[in-house]
Amino acid sequence: MSQDEGKQLSPIFVSLIPNLMEGEGHIIPYHKAVSKAMKKLGWQHKVIVPIDNNVDNLPKGWDEGLSNNNLEKEGNLVIKFLRINESIKLAGTIANYLNHEVINNSNNSIIFLERFIHLQLFALYLALLWVPSDNLSVWLLYRLDTHKDNTRGIYKLLNFLIKKRIKAGNFKLLTDSDRLSKSLSNYFETSVTVMPIPHTDVSYCSIESQDKSKIICWWPGSPREEKGWNIIKKLAHYSGENTNNIRLVCAETSQVTAVNNGVELTLVDNYLNREEYYHWLGTSQIILLPYNYPAYEGRTSGIFTESIMAGKTPLVTENTWMASELLKHNLAELIINWEDEKKVFDIIREAINSDIIQDKISKMQYSYQQFHNIDNYACVMNKIYSETMV
């Protein structure tokens, strides 16, 4: 039997996840959605994650085999340089997985990396040097303003080296932001495809708030400065009649405290499972997203996308990606100055009670539902793959 006999014709799509972030954030729901998209295409989806990853209830079928050194730890340039040895270890585990689980099982395989730093990308490049690469494609999804980072030259070099290692046309750059697509395309001097955000199924949550006597405002996620932690603290400390019947919901680790004649405060677990997350998404009317500019100038927010998909009302910071999305739908009213706490609460009341604003949100919701879904994600993936087969 020849070497190619027994290999499947459809590609194997490999989600390479060097860091699961202990289950926090978008990673697990994102790749579960990728699995659904691959199933629609009839492609095999393999997911490789680190060993000893501290994640309970890892999705069935996901493989644990990558080295678990945290290459993303903070440190100065010297410390980060010394982590190259750890990158080499990661490269070895990537190569081992590709050799034993991927390369001999399909005529075409796609390595997909959607959250990474340069040391992890370097590890992928090394791994490609150690395996047959004729039938491999590499798709990188950039989420951040990498073109502004001090290490941007390293990413550009690694993109070039990876592209040279595989067949022409098999290297693809992706993003989930039209703003980033333009900026990254200019810097990397190649096209960058805009992908739909696939993990947006909000059918599990109760879309309508159950408590009509309260205006529930949720600041989702773990407390971080770039997500407006100080702004939320100031909102909680504001007192005035316009806070009447307003409940602020945020993580207990935010250390937010309420004051007399201010908002009613509800603290929830720092890490919510999907059921709890959808409960608060369904219960809330207002989603507070005082995210920092320029950190979110081009960077997307899955929470913002899900809030629109659920018909909720997000309040955002000017000049961010979220603000640009709202402006596309004539919703400038929801782009606010967070420094004026009184005005923030006035806008909360106005936004909830305005039929005009709510009608525009409904139209934006429909537009998002048409683009950000698993079917469309699969369609774009298939289009990209078809281009590599020409």
C-alpha cells in the first residue's frame, strides 16, 4: 500500500492552544464553536492543549500533549530571552503531535493558532522545521494591535519564516476585526481575512430581564485596568437620585463597594461557568464596557458581540472597536464619557427608555446574527481553504 493510501481527503484542522488560561476567557467556547463549524464542513477537528492545564471538565476529545511552561509570564527582556529553552520544549511537543496524530492521516492539514505570543509562534516555526511540511497549512488569527507592539518586528520575521517553510499559498493571516485587518495588512504587507466571531450562541440565556423594577447593569469578566476597573469603582461610589433602582453587578474580586444613595451592588464569582454567564447576560439590560483606549482601538470584544446578539444595550468608550461598531448602526448615544458619573447614569436611564435606541439595537442585532454565527464561520473557513487548493 502506498504512503498516501488510507489518508482522508478532507483536511484535518488542528487547533493549537499553548495556554488554556486555566479555562478563563474565550478560548474554550471559541474552539468548541470551531468544532461545530468543522462538523458542518465534514472536516476532522483536533485540539491539542498543554498537559497539567488546571482545567476541569476539558471538552471530550481534546488532546493533552503540549509542554505546560508558561511562556507568557511577566519578566524583563533577559528573562524572556532565557525562555527560548522552554520554547524549544514546546516545539518538540508540537512536532511530536503533528508526526503521530496529523501528518500521516490526511493529505492536507491546517494548523490554526488564534491566541499566541512571539515565543509560542517561534515554537511553531521550530516544529515545522522538524516535520514534513509539504501538506501543511498555517493559519494565524491576530487579535491585538501587534503592529504597534515593541516586538512587532519579531512577529513579522516569524510570519516570513513560517510562510517560507510551507508551500506557497498555505500561509494565511486572519483577524476578527475590520480595523485590525487594515492595520495588520499594511504592516505585514499581505491580506488579512476578517473572520466572524463564532461563539455567539445566546439561545441558552433568558433574553428578557425577569426583574422589571430594576435596571441591571453588568460589568462582565475579571477585573482588569484595561477593562475600566477604576471607572467601575467610581460609578459604585457615586451617589444621586438618578441611581435609584439601578443595580450594578460585577466580580467579587473587583473590591467594589457601594455608598448610601448609590447603586445597589451585587457581587458574583470571579469566574462564571457558561450557565451562570448566560444567566447574567439574560438578566441584565445594560452591559458596561468602559474598556481602555488605545488597548481596544482595534481589538474586538466577545462580550460586546454577545450583548448585541442578545439584544442588550452596551455602553462603550469612544475610539474603541466597539464604538466603531456602534457608529455603523447610528448608535453614537451609547458611546460615552465615563468621567462624568452623573451623565453615565442619566444615559443608562435614557437608553433603556428610548424606543428609538432600542429599535436601532434590534436592527444591529439582526445584522450581527447574519454575520457572527457558526454557519458563516464555516463558510469563510471553506473559502480560505478553497483558495489554497487552486
